[in-house]
Amino acid sequence: MPIVLYRVDERLIHGQVVLGWGGRLHPDRYVLVCDDIADSVWEQDLYRLALEPGQEAEFVTVAAARDRLGEWRDDPRRTIVLTRDLGTMRELARGGLLEGEEINVGGIHHGLDREQVLPYVHLGTAERRALEELVSEGVTVTARDLPDAHRVSLERLLH
Amino acid sequence: MSEAELARGVILAHGSMADGLVSAVRRIAGGAAEALIAVSNDARSPAELKAMLDDLARQGPLVVFADLQSGSCGMAALSTCRQGPGCAVVCGVNLPILLDFVFHRDLPLDELLPRLVAKGRQAILPASGPG
């Protein structure tokens, strides 16, 4: 089974992902793509606490994730790929690696230079640029916090 | 024991759950509920939650009551409290835990924590009416 969800969410593994999406998609594995966490054993242990029995998590750098995307797609284990921000997902997508895929934006909170576009999505200049670059890489971007919520189009996010 | 030496409790939960729990403690225990601070994760980033908890943990003994270990509340709490002995986390908070906390927050954390967890577990039980 290929990767069942690509999601951008500042909280990475948390209730909405494990229970909301996990309950619908039944993943066997979460892949967290984050250079910092890939080097932080205590944070990895923390995120593993949130997993359901039988699930596993991998913590990889962006570079490693780009090398292993094909492996995960061919693996029978159902996988959810998570990044903390749009910039990381854009790096993962560079060169058409995610062409034809859909990226789910699930949680970007307010911060400097960001304005609220949805209750759970705040975008600033950097986020808007990353979204446009993702589209230029052949990726479809939509926002949805939970699987039964309304899917919000990129056009609505950017305008 | 001065107020500064007594543990404070932060209820960190989704939606309005924390406000509701503090309201319930106040209804039952009156002013003792002042030992509790209600915090919702609504519209707060993981970094904001952690910064808030870090600030409270610097002020004195702290118990963070999270609704769900696997949620952003539990994660922020565990991330903060790994850094010092004056901070502890209880996940899966319920009303009996909080009622016990507000009346026993003078206990050292290493004594208080097992007591709270036991109280919370004891309060979950199957019950049926007469007949």
C-alpha cells in the first residue's frame, strides 16, 4: 500500500492525527520528516508515546526522506508522512518527487507575519511562497483538519 | 507552608474542557479551585503551549493535568516536565483527580503523583442501579 497521507501539521503526531486520521486510514507507520527531531532521541521517545499498539514511527531528515520515498511507497505497510511546516514539505517535493500527490494542510498556528485563513491555518509570506512552489512541483494542496471536515482548496487558502 | 511552596495545577485540554473542569471543582470545593489554572490548546501552537508551561514551572511546584497523552496537550506537558523535578504530568485527567489534588497539594510531588493516579483510577468503575 502506498503512502496514505501527506500532512503538514505543527503538532506532528497528536490526537487529530492518531485518532482522527488514524481511525480512518489505519496506518501502520508514521514517518516524521524533520531534521531536528531526527537528531533528538528524547523527542522521538515522546512522539512514540502517542502511537497506538502495533504502530511504529520513523524519524528522518529531509534528505533521508527524499531517498526513501520510493521504498515507503512500495512497502505493504500503510504510511502517513508528516512535516511540521510547509517549507519542509516543499523540500521533500523538489524535483517532482511528490508530483500527482495531494498534501493535506492540517495545522499551522499563528506566528510572526502570519494571518489566519482558517481556524487551524495561518499563513505568512514564507508559507504562501511554499504553497505556490508545491503547486509548481505538481502537487495538489488542500486544507482539512479532520477527514470528515470540508476540504478547503488552495485557491481559497491563498485568497 | 506558604502558597509559593504549594503545588499549582494546570489543566491543559482540548476545547473548553479545562474551563469546565475548573468550574466543576469550584462548585464542589469552593475556593480551593484557585489552585488550578485552565488552559485550552485552541489556536495555540506547540511552542506557545510549552512556553506557557515553562513559565509556570519556573514559579514553583507544578502538576500539569493533560486530557490526552497522545494529544498536543500531553506532548507539551511531557516536553516541559522532562526538564526538572518540580514539574510533573498526569494524563487522562478526571474530576476525582482534581478534587484530590486541591486538598493535598502540600504533599511532595513524588508522593502526590501516585496518590492522584490511584484516585483517578479508583473513580472509573462499572456501576449499575438497584435491581
